[in-house]
Amino acid sequence: MANIDSSGVPRSLNSWKIAGLILAFLTPIAVTTGTFPLLFAFGGPTAAWMFLAGAVVELFFLYGYARMAQRIHRPGGFFAYIARGLGKPFGVGAGMVAVVGYVSGLVAIFAVQPFLFQQVLATLGVTLDWKICSILMLVIVGALSWRNIDLSAKLVGATVVCEFTLLIALIISIAVHKGGQAFSGAVFAPSVFHHGQWTVAFVLAFLCFQGFETGALYAPEAKNPAKDVPRGLYLALGTATVIFTLVTWVLISITGVSDLQAKLMSGNPSAFVFNVAQAYLGTAGLKVFSIFVVIASLASTLTFTNFTSRYIQSLSAERLLPAIIARKNKHHVPGVAVIALLVIVVLIDLGLGSIGLDPYTQISPVGFGLSVTAITVILMLASASVVLFFRGDAARGEDWRIRVVPVIATLLLAVALVIELRSFSYVTGSTDAWLSYLPLAVVLALVGGVGFALWLRANRPTAYAEIALGDSAEEVAAIHARRDADARSLQPAQENAAPPDVIAGS
């Protein structure tokens, strides 16, 4: 049975479970079948290089992130880190950017995953419209998300093991059939940059690494946050880098560096990996592979939903979003946030689908493009916050690396952001003029959040002072309990007094 701390949160996650939750967020087998074909078709054969480049950026970032996680393991993730390092206005702004990024990412997931369901079910002889699949996913994910994190962690952990087993089996089978040709040196030759758009390949490869903030958000549920969170982060990054690079290397090798884009664009890109699986694993292997694509997609969507709902709930608990969203059910899960989030996201997808937009080539690329832009902004701010958070530790003999590595990470993330913005139209797969202005939503969220924080500082100083206070879930719970007790003690006086305008707006 999970330990329950004084804040009412069950502490049951170790480093392996945290790594599993992060990897389930990344969803290796769903990424391979859903994102890799788009990466190859539009980015070209530089994909293997770009996975290594993305991993390097993440590694520099994780050094400072892990050190922050050792100090601060309260609810709120990067929002709390940025507020403590760059100041509360930037923290609130980053929180609003996170809402834009993670909700748009969930919109993309609820578009592409049901579409993959439809494709997979067709290979199994079942015909079902993607919109029906989306509703089914809503019901299943909603039911599982309503339960506590133990159920989710066990489910996605088993799924991740099966995902890696199948991908490794596919690599081994290809190597047996192709020999040394399965690992062609041409994939890592400099000449590979003459093909395709390496900037698009980088953006889509970097997208595949998104999700490491789950380590911070699950810190309140970790047995030993100071150790389990950093270990889980590094374990997840190392595992994802190896498997993504190997799979990419093999798939490009057997398709051909110079012919990769032409072959993808001439056929059905979404069927590319399934065709490879059938060719090298056989019909029976394809069916097993397809079934686990469905299961992995569910696990990914479940993890993303748990993650996003906890983020929104933590912002609500800080009184930055409506208070009703902060309510938890008997399983200690933000039930209101889960249900509201899923219903809104599915309605958006069904609405866009009803006007004829394709879930795979139109809805999901735009959602993912906006999501990766927003998340990169958050990563950059979080990395910069590490520099300022530890700036006074030099006098206490703090390791010099904490003052240097996060600076490098911030610069690398700034470069990544520029690449993403310059390649946005290629990533979304559309040249519509209005889409080029879509990243402004991130700017508006950041500016709006900063402005709201400044308004709080001027008009509600107590609420402003409580933003991002506390280093642990227990400390945060105590702060919120005192706040609620103070509010209840003021209610009788407010009920007996004439209601001035300031009370109505407080």
C-alpha cells in the first residue's frame, strides 16, 4: 500500500516508475509508427543525427533540472522552478504558456492516436471511424485517469517494457535479414545533410523528447524525490536516445538515404512502419505489433492526460486558474481537471474533423507544432531560472558546473526555438498565412501571465506572496490549509458587512 504524506498525496513512485511514466509519455512504439514517417518524409535522412542533437540539448538541460528537483519537489513543475529563479511574474507567465503547450499537445494526441487506432484496426479486419475511436479513447482514458497514480504507473510500466521488446525484436529481425546493411554508415555520413530539411528533422526529433517535466510533476508522489526524480530523468533520456537512434538508423538504412523521402511521399506515410513490420516480422508479428501500437497509444494518452491535469490542478491550487479545477476525488486525483480537459480536447478534435480537417496531416501537425514551441520556451526559461536560483551557492562551495551547464543549456534551447519558429510552416505541413502567426499564442500567454502576476502583486498581495512557496508537497499543503482557514475565519465578518466592490472582486 502506498505511503500517504501529510498533504494527502500517496508516495509510491520510485526512479524506475518515474522513468516508465516519462517513457510512456514519449511512447517509443507510437512515436515510431506515428511521428517517424512524418519526420522521414519532411525532414529527410538526417533524422538519426537530429535525435543525437536533441538528446545533447536535453542532457545539458537535465543537469540543472535534476539539481532543482533535488531542492524543490513541490507540485507545479517548471512553473515553480521559474517562479523561484526568474521571479513570480515569469513563473505565472510560464504557467500560462504551459497550459497552451500541453493542451495543444493533447489536442494533437487525441487526433493522431485515434487515427492510428483506425489504421491498426483496419489491419486486423475491423472498420471504425477515427471519431468513434476518439470517443472510445475518451471513455477509457477518463476512467483510468480517475483512478490513483499507482494503477496508471503499473499499466504504463508494463506497456513500456512490451514496447521496447517489440522494437528490439524488429531491429534484430531486420539485422538477421539484412546483415551489415541494416546499419549503414551512410546514415551518419556528412553527405546526408544534402537531402531533406534538417531543421524540420530537428524539430520533429526534439518533439519526441518532450515530456521530461513529468519528473517534476510526479515528484510529490515519489518515495524519495531528491534521488528518484533525477535518476528517473537520466534513465528515461538514456533509454529513449538509444532506442530512437537505433530504430531510425535501421529504418533509414533499409530504405536508402537518397530514396527515403521519395519512397515515403509516393505511398501512404502512416503505413510505412507497419509495412516494415509485416516484411520482417511476418503477418503474425504485424498483428502483435499493431495490437501494442493501440495499447501504447492508450498508455501515452493516459500519461499525457495525467500529466496535464496535474499541471492545471497545481496552477488552480495557486489561485491562478478557477478554484474548482483544484478539487481532487477520493483517489487523490484532480478529477475535475481530468474530465474538463478530456471533454474540451475531444470536442475540439471532433469539431475540426467535422469541417473536413484530416487528423493525421492537418490537426495533429499544427497541435504538435504549437506544443513543441511552447514547451521549448518553458524549457529555456526553466534553464535560465536554474542559473539565478543557484547564483548565491558559490559562497557555500557549490559545484561550478551548476553555474555553467545551465547557461549552455539556455543558449542551446534558444537556438532550438529559433529553428522551430523558422521551420513552423514545414512542421505543420501547411503554407496558410494565418498559421505563421499561431506561435504568437505562446507570446500572448507569456505576456498575459506576467501581466496577471503584476496585477496580483498590486491588488492581492497575499495571494501573490503565496505563489510558488514551499519546497515540498507537505509545505505547500500547510500553506494552502492556513490560507483556507484564514478565508473561513473572515467569512462571518464579510457576511455581516456591506459588500464593497473590492470584496466582490477578491
